[in-house]
Amino acid sequence: MLRTRPIRSEYEAEDGFRVSIMSRHTLNDGLTSDPTILPRLYDMHWPELAPNVVGKWYRGEISWEEFAKRYHELLQNEPARSRLLELVDLAKVMNVTVLCTEDDPTYCHRRLLALCCKQLDSTLEVSIR
């Protein structure tokens, strides 16, 4: 099963293997380490699955539709594509939870990533939170 949750959420037994899909664990300035994102909150950090246009989205320079389009394009190319396939394979045999900073998945790349995984394997169970 593939789950999505905010990175600051405490570990739940159903989470299984927790993967940060953020480019870096910083405050919105992109430079200062975020003291609330502790290594104990995730098992692995896969920055290859982070959107390369998140700063433009946060600053209002691109629409959500443009952000989603560009993120989908990123997931089709290496090295993201290999990690994406690895994620799907893992989630078919164990619980995997992908994590990012947003509290609400509505405008969040972890939701887009989970939906992309579901497209790759329609049998994959997905829970978006």
C-alpha cells in the first residue's frame, strides 16, 4: 500500500517505510534547516521525487495546473522515473508512506505522486492524507 502524509506527522504503525520526497528539509527560504523536520520522522530521503518548481508555486509565479504539469513531466525523466518505479514496486509488497511539508494534500505533490503511481499500477492500493 502507498500512503501519503505530512512529514511532521508522528509515525503510525500503518506507515511502514516512510520516505521524504522533499528536495531539502528547509524553511520556505530554501536555505535554513527546518528544526521541526527531524531525521526520526522519515526512513529515507528521495529528493529525486521532489518538484523542481515548488519555489515558483509558493511564490505564485505559476498556477497549480502548471505546477502539476511540470511535476508530471519531471516524473517521466531520470532519475525520478527510476525512483518512481522503485516506489511502486516497494508499495506492492509493503506499506510505504511518502511525506512532504504540506498539511493538506489538495495542493501537494505527494498527492500527484500517489496518483501517478496508481496510473502505473492500477492494482496499487493508495491512501492520500
